[in-house]
Amino acid sequence: MTWAYKDKPEMTAQLAEEYTIAGNSNDALVIPAGLAFAKAIAKRSELELYQSDKRHPSLLGTYLAACTSYASIYQKSPVGNRYTAGLDPAVARFLQTIAEETVREYFDRG
């Protein structure tokens, strides 16, 4: 699931719905990266998840998407993973936590 454009956050709900429908129709795993972006932005809007084109992910956005992918595919928490891609450890841990929360909520894994 892709994320909304930085300047069009209202895209999030429609993208989430359409990716979920497509995934369910095709028995395919949907990784809720777009929802993770929205959650991270809601909690820490000062973190820049986008490149200057407002479409492609920055290093932080890429790291968040990777953590969300890990949590979705392996059904394991990324929180505490020592690989930080050179990010400040506190920021990496925040993004890991967002990924874990988003995946748990999306798949209702309690």
C-alpha cells in the first residue's frame, strides 16, 4: 500500500481501501506502508518522510516502509532492531514502533 502525496494527505483513506480490496480479491498480502506514513506524520509532523517532490520517500520514509514490510511479512515486531540505516536511534525506534502499531492495527493482531 503506497502512501499519500505529502500535499494530498486525504489520499490515504482511498488508497488504503483500494489496496485492501485488491489484496483481498487476489489473496495477496497488503503491507500498510501508507497507513504507517499517516500515523507517523500525525504523531511527529516534523519528521520528513518525503523527498522534495512530495511523492517519493526520504531515508526516514524508506526506513518506515521497510519496518512496516518486515512486521507484515514476518509477523514480528521491528522494535529493537539494531539496524537504523544511520538514523538517530531514537528516531529509528519511533519509526519501528509506528510500523509495529500500524501492522497490528491493520491486521487486528492485538
